[in-house]
Amino acid sequence: MKILFVHQNFPGQFLHLAPEMARRGHDCLALTDAGNQRSAPIPVLRYRHNAEKVDPVATRLGRNYTQMSDRGVTVARACLRLRREKGYVPDVIFGHSGWGETLFLKEVWPEARLIVYAEFYYRGTGADVGFDAEFGAPSFDQQLIAQGRAAHLGQSLIHADAGLAPTEWQASTFPGPLRRMISVIHDGVDTEALTPDTSASLTLPGGRVLRVGDEVLTFVNRNLEPYRGYHIFMRALPQVLAARPKAQVVIVGGDEVSYGAAPKGGTGWKDTFLDEVAGRLDLGRVHFIGKVPYRDFVSLMQISRAHAYLTYPFVLSWSMLEAMACGAHVVASATPPVTEVIRDGVNGTLVDFFDVDGWAEALSEALAHPGRFNARRKSARRTVVERYDLRSVCLPEMTEWVESFGPR
């Protein structure tokens, strides 16, 4: 069958699925934003979206929908040209609903089956908004704004034939009638490539080489920000370094904003919380290495003696499961969807998100007594192999699910 993948950052969540569908004999094509220069595993077409500035006064609570629907119109027009000029009609369209790209595709191809990647549904209460009181309880208007951000997500699913979410909890964020449209299959973890390796090493920018057996504490995020608990981690570090004088801390992540708001003033979140504790840190043992190539991330997870992962109740990071696949001892926040994967004392260690002292104690113990946690490391990898393995679990389930929407 003909399958069209739609994702502004393709391949994104379709990294493994798209080439597998092509391998299985399907005619696969991807549509992505012209600014996306990522390499692609299948043929790609690009649309050019010139986002117009939105007047927040005129659009009010509709400003997010205006931005998303504008992109949806751009994509729909590009698809209409594709149909008229090339005669292209897909059997199945699989797109990410997060940026509005799938909103109007049924208007172009009413005969196609449309399925959407339903990653998260914004709420005014009960998930990420208002979770962290440090940044102020959301006002009633802020709750309305947050709930209003879900308008395009609901519309995308309503006009689709079905949705797919990576975790049960993320699926549960959608209202009941929409939740019933969603299947849960994770994108999958390549446990053949991500595996423990006692010979792993990583050279830091200053030339220091870290190896398996070294006392290494790791923290990894796309960007260092409160949504992923960077502030809590940094506040725990002084106690950890005081308790563990030989520990080395490696922090991976950029200084931009992926989720939530930017801090007030010109300082990013990275320096905001580093400055808060810098006077109590041995900065010679704290290594900020920015964004790194994937192979370096894997090596770091293989070296890590303790890996800290924190998140608001929000989208689960791939990096947590990848760390578990590498046999890392993950010390994680007791927040959904983390608790869907990690059982405290079994395949990792859970700590209350806000308990700075608890984090310091758990991380210090993990660094001091690695042998005590070998069973958890092995169980962590076993969890990923059994439930999230790319080739034996997730990819077969996902290909079967997509193929179920093809012509009979």
C-alpha cells in the first residue's frame, strides 16, 4: 500500500517504522518542513511554511490554534498540489498531530485512512501545568490557556481514524472518547545497539577519559530546564559531591527551552541554577558537555554508575529507556509516566521529584555501593528487552497496527 508519513522533523518517531514499512514492500513517502535537514530513510518531499506572526490580542486563547492551523493549511495546500500535479493518493497517512500538520489532510484525501501519533494532550490541571509550585500556581487564565493548547490535538484525532501513543499514561491524558481511539505501542529501543559494554570509555572536552568502573554520575536532557528536573538535580549536587569526593558528574544538554517558559532576564536555565549552587560545588568535577553525538551518549550510559532522570508528569524521554537498556542504574522521579516503567527497588530507584535531600542520599548511595544495585541494573535491561525492544516487540506490533488500516 501507499503510506505517507507527515512530520515536521521527520523521521522523528518514524525513524525505525518508515524504513521497515518500505522493507516490507510498501510504497513509502515522507512530507516534512523545508527547514528540516535530517537524513531520511525513505524518499522525502518538503513543504515551505512561512509562519506569520500572531497577534495575541486579536487571537487571545486561539493564538496557539492559529499557529498550528496555519501550518495545517500550508501542509494541506502542499498535499493538494501533490494530488493534482502528480496524482498521488495514499492508502494510509501517518502523521504527528503535535504541530497541526494533519488537521486538514482528510479534505485532500477523504479516501485515505488517517492515523496520528497522539503524544500528549494538554490540560489546565492534573499533568504538567501547576505541578511545580516553585514557579507559581497557575492562575485561572493560565489554566485556560493550557487547556486551550489542546484544541488542535483534539481536532486532529477527531478527524482521524485512530491514534497511537507511546505510553499508557500519555494516552490517558486524552479525554475518554478520544482515549478510546488510541492504541499504545512504544517507538521501541534498539537493545542490540544499546547494551552494557565493560570496555566503554568517553573522553571529556578537557581530555579526561572516563571508563566503566569510574565513579560517574550522569544527567541527560535535550535542554537543561525545570520540566526535566534540572533545578532539583543541581540543588542535590553539593551534598552528593561532599559525600563522594572522587565522583565525576557529567551533564548533557543544551541551554535552550524545549518545554515550558524561559526564565525571566537574559540568563538561561542552565546558569540560573548553576549560579544558585556554584559556591558549594567543586566545579572541576562537574562537566557540562552540551549536546553530544548519539554514540557519545551511549558510551556515557554504559559508563554511568548512577543516572539521574527527572520529569514533570509529561512525555517520557527516550533517554531513560535507553539508559536502562545500557544497564545503567537509573534513579528517577516518582512521576508518571516513569512509574509505568520503573518499580522502586526492582529495576531502578524512585525518589519524590521535589525531595532534594532524598535525591542527594539516593545518588550518593548509588555511587558509593554500585554492587548493591547490580540486580536493579540487570532488571532494568530485562524490562526494556521484554517490553520495549525495537525488533522483537515494538516494531512488529507497530507494523501490524499500521497495516491493519490498509486496503482489504
